[in-house]
Amino acid sequence: MALSLLDKISARVSELTKSERKIAAAVLDDPAQTVNENIAQLAKRAGVSEPTVYRFCKTFGTDGFPSFKIALSAELSSGRFSTRQSVSSGDSIEKLTEKVFGSTVSALNDLERSLDHSVLARCIDLIALSRRVVVLADGLSESAGHYFFSRMLFMGLPCELITDSSLGAMAAAAMRSSELLIAISSTGQNKHMVQASYAARRGEASVIAICPKDSDLSKTDALNLYCPKASAVSTDLQTGRVALLGLLELLLSCVMLRRSESLRDLQERLASARERCYLKTDAELQAQKEAEAAAKAEAERKAQASKEISAGAPITPINWPF
């Protein structure tokens, strides 16, 4: 997907000069206001000079501030970009809705931009081909671990979930070649996760670390899938969790496609197992029993018919229960 103008600004903030970062912050904080300002007003709001605003616009491929505003206006009209904004006291319901959903979309856009597809491909193969998959997750990441574990079972793939640090340490130490450890940490600073990653690698097991970039866990000898870093700010915490779940869903969807042929024969049994988990009325249960009985009788009738001798076919033995 081609990056939008605001996506490009958001992605390159760390590369900009101090003055340019002020302009970027002003534009990203309120793109709609930027469209309605002249260059002097934006320069004053950002606390920079007008020539600096002009150079900023040129940096992102426009001829100047008027062209920059035209591109920005078209982008806002398309609804493709959303900015991260913290909720605050006094916000209306409409404004809160805009901020929460906008922040979530922005986090997903950031994740999509930073995703390394070659690493993702390797992770897909490791999960699809591993003899045993163990997922470690605790604290803020425990709910994500439960989601991954349950989705693996729903697909018919064996998976174990460990949320206790002591049990996780023992499980990792006992892992061997052809087995896979998936460590999920929204901070990447959990010392038990780091130790478990090293322990699993000593046993020649594969390790996938789903964690923020430049965290302690990302520096272990593991295959890294980077997720947003957890924050104490409520909006950031919420958007980080959604982005992490989105990353896991992408990974699981790819694994499902990778293993689709080998799992095809399990789908009926899995669907039946799920069906039995839901409450039904007596009438529904009776109708289901009658349908199953009718299907069984029909199968027996067809089996018996196949044993009958036809005039033009050779006589074959039957196993008659005397």
C-alpha cells in the first residue's frame, strides 16, 4: 500500500531536524487546522520560521505550502489517515470517538509500515512446521497469549500456553530441536521471558519474540516480530493491545493458509466439537439426534447396497455377523 502524506510524515519524524519535528507535530496534531491556515499561521503555531515551513513542505515532495495544503486536504477528504490523540477531560462523545478510533487506526498503520515481510514469512513456516508450539505470555500480554492459543486450537494445531514464569522457565529449558517457543511481551523487558528465550535456544529450539523494537527481549537470539510498546497512558495501552492482536491475527491467518490442506480433514470434527459447547433447547437437541440417526441409517443402507450381488459383477465375499 502506498503511504499517504501524513503517513510519510509520521514515519519520518525521527529523521527530521528539531524545527521540522515541531512542524510535523503541529501538522499531525491537527491536520484540518493546517489546511485552513496560511504559512505564517502554521509557522507561529509550530514556533518556527516561514522558510523552515517551506523547506518542510519541499522535503515531502510538494512545491511549497499551497501544494502541501492541497495534498493534505485531498487526503483528509479520503479518510485514509487518522492521528493519535490522547483523550482529555471535557471531550465530547463525538470527539472521544474520533480520538480513540483515530489512535487505533494510526497504530495499525504504524505497524503495517514497520512490518518486515521476510521475518513474517519465516515465522509462518516455523509455526506451520514445528512439532510442538509453546506460547509464553503474562501480565499485559496474557490476554494476547490466550487469544493466540485458542485460535491455534480452533485451527486444529497443537499449542500450549504458559502464563506462570516458573513453569515457563522449566518448559523452555526442556525444549528441543523442531520445537518452537513464542514469547509475547508488550514491554520486552520481562526478565523471565529473556531467560526463557536463551534457555530454549540452548536446547536448539526455535524462538519467536513478539515484542517492541530495541527491548531486552528483542536482543536475544530470536526471530523478532516487533509490536508497539506498552504505555501507562490509557489510550496508548488500548491502541497497543489492538495492534498486537492485529499482528497475531495476521500471523494466524497466514499459518492457516499454509496448513490448509493438511487441516482440511479436521474441520468437520472441529466444527462438531465447537457445536457441542453451545447450549441448545430440547427440541433442537432432539432434531439433531434424529438428523444424525437418519444420516447413519442412510450410510448403512448404502453400505449394504454395495454388498449386493449384481448380474454382471464377480461374486465378492461379505463379512456376515452370524
